[in-house]
Amino acid sequence: MTRKKILIVEDESIIALNLQAILQNKGYEIIGIAASGKDALRSVFTSNPDLVIADIILKGPMDGIAFVEKLKNELNIPVIYITAYSDGNTLNRAKKTKPSGYIIKPINTEQLLTTIEIAFYKHEMEKKLSESENRYRSLAEAAQDAIFIIDKNDNIQYVNSYTARQLGYEPEDLTGKKRSSFFPSDISDKQNEFIREVFQSGNTINDTGMISYGQKKIWLSTTLVPLKNNNGEVTSVLGISRDISNIKLIEEKLLHKNEELEAANEELLASLEEQESTNEELIETQRELIESEKKYKALFNNANDAIFIHDLQGNMLEVNDIACARLGYSRDELMRMSPKDFDSPEFSSQVENRIEELLKNGSLIFESEHVKKDGTTIPVEISSKIIDFNHKPAVLSLARDRTERKKAEKKLKTSYANLRALIENMSDYALICDGKGRPVMYNSAYSKIMKKAFNADVEPGLRPSKFLNDKKLIKMWESHIKRVLKGEQFTVEYSHRFEDDDVRFFEISFTPILEEGKVSGFTEIARDITERKKTQEIIIQTEKMITVGSLAAGIAHEINNPLGVIMQGIQLLQKRLSLDTKSNRNTAKKSGLDPDKTALFLREQKIFGYLDGMYTAGKRAADIVANMLQFTRKSKSRLRPENINPIIDKSIEIASKDYDFKKNYDFRRIEIIKDFAENLPEIKCSASDMQQVFLNIFKNSAQAMSEVRDNKFQPVLSIKTVQEKEHVKIEISDNGPGIDSKTLKHIFEPFYTTKGIGSGTGLGLSISYYIITNNHKGSISAESEPGKGTKFLIKLPL
């Protein structure tokens, strides 16, 4: 398999080289690394990559978006953007270039490879969809027959240009309208019964008859084909009509010429009986007869369709030249055959039944299949009628070659089926609308999300105002329809709260469908970007937390300096004021002080007690600063063997400094019950990460217990560690108000919080979940009932 070629456009060399190493390791060919938009364009046109990965922000006059805009104007190459952070205007510019995906810095290898695979798949599917649609539309539009699709409500789903021209309209004027409003009444009334029969039976029906069209009468041959869904249900009917007036004219001329021949024969006999002496008149009559036969033969043999005349027993009476040429037989060979001899086995058994139906109705149009002399087959449409041939009833049949039409019908059905299969198998929610904003085709995913979100049943041919019950949503939808039908391509974001309070975010792309430079409809592709939004918010919040941690670490370092001076000063005072040493007593005497009286004075004034208290407070402050420095120090995510019990003790010590006077919340009022297993084996973990997990849980429990409004209530936090097979299990439980089952299902989701605005971010437990499950390959769960407290269970592998 040929390796996919990728161009990397990134001005940060470390990131570019890292990308190159990852992709080459996964089998991709890196054709180059460009640090500017200008260099990237040069590489694209010289190396022709299969994919471009470009940073949005590039140094120089041409950023990544400007480069992609120039690229898209010249080549159809998928592009994936690399981004860390960009303002709204930049992101809007990026969206307009229709990238195949985004990669968030710092780069995650799994996300990178997944995004690339999706980009290649999406690009290939878009190419196939475009090719399929073009083939489908070209076949239908090139046909010189009237082609139309009708739904169960008699609404026109599709008409080709030929049909629209014959009716005096443009295709978009007919789509979505009632067939009976545009088709001539003779045609509409005649087809009503047959269309209903196709929907009921699921069988193809052929019909031929004369109808009034304006001021003239025409013969029309119509085939009605059922279009079925995956369940075999007929959802619509495909109609193909052809004007066969010329064929009927040929039949009538043949019949008329036959009658003329018979009349001429009668006149000839009368002339022989009555005027045998008038040889000149006889010769003239014979000459006219010969000329008439020549004209008849010329008309008969120059017809575009194969013509067969046979008696009621199937014996051939006459065939034209095109019949011989088409089947590959000589005239003598064909005259010795009957229709059964060149009908395929599937149709030859029906010859007697068709003759009986002809005798009953006088005419018949049906489909058959002729077998040529070389064994190949030809699909044909046969128009037969009973005529008088040499004073005996005979069958005149005109056979039209349907090979090309069959191919066109097959390609049309295949293209339609491929298009529907492609749309149905898309993971996104897909909808195709006509030029009036009415749904024409949509996948089951779109139907299900509309039902779930709005309890709405989407129906083809109905604008949103007909099946949506939300006025605000209808107004928004209608404004989008106006924009896209003006030829504008754009993407919007939409959020919706479902009945289970689950809020989902969607990215919806509207793209106009152009036919001959005019907008004939549009596509709407909606994608659920909830997880992407949550990931972006987590990244932003994490960056904030890193900034706050760095600031806290700086403050702690600054506090340490004056704190050290204070504690050293206290120690120095304690030494200088102590009169137990000989040097201090001598100094007191030199100063004129009585050492014993001075010592008594200091004891009476409790000076040493105050100094001891000041030193203890300073030591406590130093411990707090040390803990804060350790907690905020940037982790390198290295897992080292650690005993979990000291980490929990350290976390309790840090949490004990947490209080809020306004909310009457103080962690120090909580009774801590510890049940730590002795000789607990060490586990590989990040101590700082685990401190963050424990602090998040301690704080959630403490805040929950502070909400209990009972003066006799004593908050208790129990912590237990135990070895359980190949894991160390930590149980953290409180006696707080508990959590209801509905809330319990969401507590580990990002941004889910029951606190008021400004009281929490909803990220604490989600980050804890990520640390335990992703970084430490463990598990975390919660158990709770209202009024019975909450228990968190953490398992970490040994």
C-alpha cells in the first residue's frame, strides 16, 4: 500500500519534529516541515501531499489560515489545524476554510492519529459522494423521458429538467408540490389508480394510453417503479414516461396502407372482371400498387424499432430489417421462427397469455427480453395490437430496445441507494433540503436526535415550522435557511438541554447545493462536540490552576524570607534573655542589673512564654508554607513507590487550614477517624497528584457536612486503608446529608456542580477521576443515599 504523504506547517521546531517522529513511526511519509505559509505553499505545489497539518498561528505575513485559504483555492487537499488558543475571530476564520479536524496543543498521540484517520476517511467519502451525486444527476438530467418521484401524499420529490420543461416550469417550482396541481388532468387521473396500486402491491406497473395534452392528443407509455426502504416498505414511486405518438403513427400508417392494399386488390379484381379490355388502365393500377408497396416497404423497414407481424398461432408473417439486424438472423431464418423462439425462457411461456389478452383488449404494452443468435439478450418494451392482415387477424408488435434505459434506471437506483447508504452510515446528523428548505433526505441519526430533543417527527416536504413546536427555534432555523439559500456556507454552534438535564453542544454546518450556478437546496451536517467543548474548558481551567499554583508558590517563597528572620530573631532573644548562662549574667551586671531580679521580672511578665508561643506560631506558619510549596510544585507525572498512609496524613494536614467564616465552615471542627492498615505495601503513584485527589474529596465532604443545620450535629470524616488482593483500597466516608441517585450519576462529569455561581467550578471530582483512572490505572466510585452520608471508594493497583 502506498504510504500517505503529509506536510507539517509549524514554526515551533520542537513541536514539528515531535509530530514528524510520531507520524513516521505510524507509517506516514513526511514530505517536509515548513515554518511559514510561503514555504508551505511552495512545498504543496512541488510535493503534492495527501494531507496538510498546519498551525493556525504562524510567524510572518501569512498565518496558517491565510495559507490554507490559498491552498483550498487551488487544490482539494484535506487540512488539519494545530491550535493551542485563538481568539474568536481567528477561529471563525479557520472554520470558513472547512478543515478536516483540529489538534489541541499539547499534542496527544492517540487524538492526533484518530483525527488524521477521520480526515482521510471524511475526504474520501466526500469525493465518493460528490461523484455519486454527479452521476445520478447527469443520468436523470440527460434523459429525454419524463422522470419523476412521487411520495405517498402525492407530493413531487423529484423531477428532471425534461419533465419541468414539458410542463412549463423550473424543477424547483414543482418539487414538494402536489402532482395533481401540475400534471394534465388526463395524465394525473389515469395515473392515480396505478400509483396507489404500486404503493399497495410493491410491483412495477406499465401503462399505455392516449391522453389530452393541451390542444393535442398524445400516446404516452408510463412505467411506475416502487422505491423501497431497508424494511421493504414502498416509500415513493419512480415514474418514467415516454411519448410514443410516433410509434402509434407508424402503426396507423401501416394499418392504413394495408387497407389501401386490400382496397387496391379489390379494385384490381373488379377491373379485371369488368374491363379486361382496358389493359392500359390495368397496367397503371399495377404500377400504383407497386409504388404503394414500395412506400409501405420503405416505411416498414426504415422504422427505428423492430416490427414483427405474426398470426395468432405465432407463425411469423412479416419482419422488418431492423428486427433481423438486431437479433442477428437473416430474414428467411426469422420468418421460420415464432416469438417463443427468440423470447428468453422467462417470457416465452407468457406468449399464449399475451395473445389472449390482446384478443380481449385489442392492444397491450409489456416488457420482455429477446435472445440474439449469439446468445446475448436485449431488454425490450413491446407495443402490440390486433390487426387485419390479408383478411385474417394477426398481431403487430413494435419492439423498442430498452438496453440504455435499463442501464440508466439501474445506475439511477444504484446512485440513489449509494447516496442514501452513505448518508445513513454517517456518524453525524445529516439532512438534505430542497430549494424551499423542505427535507428531502435525512439519516436515522438525524430523525432520532430530533425526536429526542424536540419530540418532533421529521417528514419529507415539510418545513421546520410544520413539525417543530418551539417558536424561538423555528425563527432561528428560518434565518439559517435564508442565509444558505442565498449561497452562503457557514457553521454555527447550538446547545440544547435534554429532559434528563444533559446539556449537549452541536456544531452545525450549512452548505448550499448548486445546479448550473443556482442554489437548488442545501445540506445540514450536525456534529456532537460536547466532549470537545468539555475538553477545551478543562484545558482552560487547568491553565488557570497552573497559573494560580505558580503564583501561590511565589508568594510562599516570599513569605519564607521574613518568616525565617522572625524565627531566628525569636531564638536569638530566647538565648540573650536567658540568665542561666554565665555570659548573660555578666552582661546584666555590667549594665547595673541584678541578674536574679531581672530573671524574676521576665518570669513574672511571662516573656519566655510569649517568645515560645511566637516561635511555635512561626513554626506552624513555616509548615503551612512548606505544605503549600509541595502541593503547588509542578508534577512531572512520575510514579514512584509510595506508602499511601503518609500521603493521606499530609492531605489532612493541608485540609485543616481550609475554612470560610461567611459560611460557618471550618475543617478543623470535623472529627477525623483514621483506620489505616499496618504494613501496607507501597504502590506506584504521584504523591502530589494523590494529595490533590484526597483534598478534592475532603473539601467536598466538608462543605456537604457544613450544610447540616443542626446544633447537635458533629461532622465526622472516616478514612480507611486496606490491601485487597492486587489493590490498595481507600474508603473515605462522611455523615453528611448524602446525594440523591440522579445527582450521583453526574458527580464525576466535568463542570457538573450543585453549588451556586461562584461557589465551585464542577472540575474537582472530574480531575480526580482523570488522575485515578488515567494516570494511575485505578478506579474511583461513589456510594450515597439522601440522609445517609457519602462514601468514596478508590482502588490503586500494586
